[in-house]
Amino acid sequence: MDWKLEVVILPVSDVDRAKEFYAEKLGFHLDVDFQPSESFRVVQLTPPGSACSITFGIGLTPVQPGSIQGLHLVVSNLDAARDELVRRGARVSEPFHFGADGQQPGPHPEREDYGSYLSFQDPDGNGWLVQEVPSRDTAS
């Protein structure tokens, strides 16, 4: 039996601001924006190529906005991903990797799978990592 993670709920303080950030700055696809009442709204967006979506809204979670940290987006080319995010107006870190002395500037020296990262936060402070896995490059 397959067990597929398909939705992660994010706590946000301003649904429209979050929707604009994820759709415009990150390029996530807007799947759903449904508000049957003033006390309930669900917005779902999906990163390009992902089987897992994010959902936020009104009446979905008691968790404090900005409290989710460490969500990972995996890409085959970190440089191209960073260029796209910057072009869209997102504020992202410079590439970094982890070595014997902890976090180090720049991508992993050998560009090993799971070795290079970027980071960013949404407008509420929910924290994301972009992780490079070159072996997943399907363009070649």
C-alpha cells in the first residue's frame, strides 16, 4: 500500500498575502480558493511538479502563524531555482552546505545529492529550505 503525503497545512495571519506570495513569488499553482463562510476559507497551492500541496486559510489550524520551520522543496538545479525565485521577487539566501564545522557558505563542493541548500521565509516567517538533488534531473 502506498502512503502519500499530499497536503501540509501552514498557519498564516493574512490569507490573501500568503496566497499572493506562494502564487506570485514562488510560482505555486493555485488549486483551490474556497470560502463558504466568514469563519472558514481554504486555499490550496501546489509547487510545480509536486505531488504534495500546501493549504492555509481561516478556521483550519490553531497553530501560530510563522511556527512551521524546515519544509523542504527539492530541485535538481539549485542555481536555476535561486535565479527563478529572485526573478519572481522572493528573498532567498545564498547557497550553503553543511560540513564538519556546520553550515558553510556556497553549494556542496562536489554538488552531491542532498548537499546544497537555499532558505527563505514566507511573509509570516514559516521557514523553507530548497535542497538540491542533481540525480533527479529529468531534463537530460
